[in-house]
Amino acid sequence: MQKIQYFFEKQAFGVCTRLGEKLGISICSIRLFFIYSSFLTFGSPIIVYLSLAFIMNMRKHFRRNSHPSIWEF
């Protein structure tokens, strides 16, 4: 079970982890919320999840490609 959890945490986008850290909520409860709400609403939270993943990835990309400071040479 630990290998499966590790695989999904590394291969997934990290949206639940990031939300949990920002909001101070347990990561497992956020994941359960996404799972249960996906079943109840026929997958619409998946669109929210993918949107958040896209935004987080773009922010990481912009930070990585920002102008270097004089201390980074």
C-alpha cells in the first residue's frame, strides 16, 4: 500500500498536498473529499483538480524561468 501511495504522490500533480499545506488541513481528508465528490457529482471535481494542477505547474515554470539575481551566478 505504501508503494502505491508513494507512486501517486510523486506522479500526481501534488494538488492535494499543496492545498493541505496552505489550508492546514489533513492531506488524506482532501484526497477523500476529491474522491467522494467525484463519485457523487460524476467527475466534475476532476476538472477543478486538473485546473489547479495546470495553474501550479505554470507558476512553477514561471518561477524557474524568472530572471536570475546577481547571487545566482
